[in-house]
Amino acid sequence: MRRNIYTALLVSLIMIIGLLGVTNPARKQPYQIFDKVEGKVVHNYFIFSIYQQYDTYKLTGNGQYREYRRYIGIATQFYEISPIKEKIE
């Protein structure tokens, strides 16, 4: 009885990981985030990808830093995550 449950859970987990891997946005569009916004893949893992937007940025900290938006792509959808700051020299 327990062996059947473990087998079913393992098969379900493998199927979910496979579906997320097939629907990973970086598989189809590695260099363009949205229709007209330029960006690139920073990290490409099997089930999700992290994109950084280069086209637009905000100045923060009295103009000392540029703040770029970052997105995570999971199952053909994009979600905004914490931005990255870059010091202006």
C-alpha cells in the first residue's frame, strides 16, 4: 500500500517538473522579455528563468544608483521580483 503511494507521488512530481520545463519562457525567447522591452536571460534553470530588463531604469539614492527591473518566468508567465542596483561611476 505504501509503495503505491510513493510511486504515485514520484510520478506526479516528475510530471510537474517536466511540464514546467517544457513551458519555461527562456526555451522559446531567450533575449526578449516582452513585446517591445529589451532584456536578457540572466539565469536559465530548467523549470524557471530570471530576466533582467536593460531598456529602462530608475535613478535612486540621489542619482548614485541605477535600478533595473528583474522578472522570473515560470510556465509562460512573468512575475516581477526584487530589482537590482548598479552604482553609477
